[in-house]
Amino acid sequence: MSPAPSGSSVSPLQAAKDVQHAERVVLAAQATPQEDALERALRPKLLNDYVGQAKVREQLDIFIGAAKQRNEALDHVLLFGPPGLGKTTLSHIIAHELGVNLRQTSGPVL
């Protein structure tokens, strides 16, 4: 580890702590109602409008089509992974494709 540049009074350890604190602050920020409305408006509504994850789209298309043909509810769907992969968007698409309502919550709330 190299020493702090001359003229800098912040140690590398302190700089790392500052970055971690800043990340927590940014992640803790809540979206405004306007940001939420914009996100909902821009989110794809149909599976054909969803870009990316071709295998997931293909499988969901089969599952949704089969449930519609049987005129039954979709059995179970488990979407998992790190943030930003489209799990929430896919959940909304599934609900829209099946014509049902979706209630969104988070684990800690339960």
C-alpha cells in the first residue's frame, strides 16, 4: 500500500471508509413519486417488449402460454439474482400477460 500523496491528509483506510459510507447513503435514498411514475411508464408491459435474457423470456413464454391454455393460474415462478437483472420487471410482465394484479413487497417487510 502506498502512502497518501503529499498534501493529502486522508489515509487510504479513511478514504475506503468514506466510500463505503457514501455507497450506503446512495443505496438508502428513496425514489420520489415522480421517479416511481417514470419508471413504471418506461418499464416494458409485454414479454415481447422485454430486451435481453432470451432463455428466460422463452421459458416464461412457454409457462405463460400453457397457463393461459389451461385457463389456470401460473404455478410457481422463482426469480433470483443480484439487483438490476430485471426480476421486478419480469414479475410485472408476468402479471400483465396473465391479466392479474401484483402486490410487491420485500423480504424484510414480511
